[in-house]
Amino acid sequence: MERKSFLKSGHTPTLFSAFLYFDVSFMIWVLLGPLSVIIMNDFQMDAAQKANLVALPILGGSILRLVLGLLTDHIGPKKTAQIGMMITLIPLIWGWKFADHLSELYVVALLLGVAGASFAAALPLASRWYPPQYQGLAMGIAGAGNSGTVLTTLFANRIAQYYGDWHIVFAFALIPLVVTFFLFSVFAKDSPNQPAPQQFTDYMRVLKQRDAWLFCMFYSVTFGGFVGMSSYLTIFFNTQYGLDPVKAADFTTICVIAGSFFRPIGGWLADKFGGIRMLIMLYSMVAVMMAFLSSLPSLPVATAFLFIAMMSLGMGNGSVFQLVPQRFQKEIGVMTGIVGSAGGLGGYFLPKILGNIKLATGSFTFGFLVLSGIALLCLLLIAVVQRQWKKTWIGAGGKARVEHV
């Protein structure tokens, strides 16, 4: 009965289209993560340059998310998504046919950020069709598109090795993108209930509030940690443990699965036990796992630590967005864009931290210790501000469960 009510309450073809668009876009966004260990055979890259290559798509996605967000408000999510997919053709064709120098590949990497900005169109497209009681389920289905990361880590290096050329992977990525564009154009529809467009001044007004910056930091660690690790772990497994490109990507897949599929569970548990409690627990887990990883243990042990860390980061994403609507009820559209963009920035800096410290010290140890310290800082900040949140948040009621812990 519940399922029938949900299906009748919105527009199922649009929900499927939003998921498909998000899934393929996420797959393309992190394409250079696993491929980097094969590409580096053609270019002499140090640890910092490898980190740049996998970090630039995340930076592009972070910046362009705000641009696509404004477009979504003014021309609608469907047209914005179609424009995004058409622009994404450019770096894929460029990477396939013309990227023969590292500088060109950096430009391709930055342009792949258009695919990463798909959040700004895919989620509003689905969300605006569904009533409040089904928002969580609708967003969970559309947001499950981050599982596209798994497709990349499983198949990108296998295709490159089979054909003996990493350029061909960009050509293969064109196929699902073109198919998705066609299906999306046929089945997706904008909801008749479109909110008033947001202005740039709305973003500036929200950023004057301290809590907006706090949520940006919290999400930059959870989502940024997930995306950054998804992009960099293949390099880590290849460099630290000497795994070949396919095996390194397979071990990355194990960790990525944890972060992808535990996000909705994190949101559900946050509804049940409270976002504050969940984030304190999850940041604690991340801090401990990163500290353990700094010892650079054996491959099976490191994989177990990373699995737990990625699971915690994925659940943390859902927990942060359980709290954001409670604090910014009237500004939720603007805050989604700002916090999401901050998450991308976190994903950009994580590979830079690991890569640059590896170059400077010759070891990943200090990089993981820095990541542990950042998670610990978030833990301490939440412990401090949650007392004030309880006193000042209005209308949060029992759902937010903002209480002393």
C-alpha cells in the first residue's frame, strides 16, 4: 500500500530519469581516478601531479554546481541537465581523440566537473515531484546515482588494458551518456510546481550565518572524503601495495560500495537517533580509522580500515542533510547548493593532502594523520555547538533530535 501511494504521489519516469542521469554523470565524474595509474605510464608524474589529475574534476564539479544550481532555478532542471550532458561530451571526445599532453589532460579533468555538478539538476528534478512525506525516499532513489562510481572502478581499467589504450575508455563513456541523454529527453518532465528562482544575493545572505559555514565544513569532510577517496584510492593501492591497475581499482570498488550504499542508512539512522549523535559517532570512527591507516598496515587490514572509514563517510552524508533542513528551513534550496559545493571542495583537497605529503615525506603516514586530525576537529566542533543549537533552533521539534549527547 505504501509503495502504491509513493508511485502515485509523483512521476516515476522522471524519478528514474534523474537516477540514470546522476548515475552516468557520477561514473564520468570520477573516470580519471582509476585510470590515473594507467595514464601515468605515458606521462612522468610525481605524487603531487597524480593527485592534481584526480582532484581537478572534483574542483570543477564543486564550482560548477553553483552555476548549474542557478540555471536549474531559472530555466528548470530538465533543460539544465540536458545542457550539462551536452557539455560533458566535450571532455569525453577531447580525452578520446586529442589529449596527448599532460596539460591537455588537466583541462579535460577540469571539464569533467560538469558531470559532477549534476547534483544541482538531478536532485531538484526528482524532489519537486514528491510531497514532503516521500522526500526522503525520492531523494534516496535519485541520490543512489553515486553508485556510478562503482561502474568506473570496475570497468575503466579493464577496458583500458584490454584495448591497450586508456583513450578508448573515454569513447566507451560516450555510449551510456548518449543513451541517457535520449532516454532523459523522452521521459523526464519538470514538475508543474517550480519554486521562485534563487538569486546570487540569496547565497551571500545565508553565508553571513556561522552555521552555514559549519555545515559546509562538516559536509566537506563527509562527502568530500567519500569522493576524494573514491578518486585517489586506486593510486594509493597501486603505489603502496604494488597492485596492478585492475586489482587496485577492484580494491577501491570494495571501499566505494561501502560509502555509496550506506548513505541512505545514515539518513535513516539520523532520523531515528538524531543527526548530532550520528555525526559524533561517525567522525569518531573516521578519525580512528585514519589514525590506524597511518601505520600503513598489510593490504587486508588497510582495506578493512578503509571500508569502515568509507562506510562512516557515506552515512555521514545522510546525517548532515538530516540536520540542514532543520536549521535552514526557509533557505534549504540555497543551502543545498552551498553545502554541496563545499563537499566538492573537500573532495578536491583530500587527494592534494595525500599526494603532496607523500611527495614531501615519501610516505602516506602523515597524510592519513592529517585526515584523522580534520575528522577529530569536526567532532570537537559538533560537541561545542550542539548545546547552542538546542537553545536557538526554532521549530525543530523532535525530528531534529538536537539534544545534549
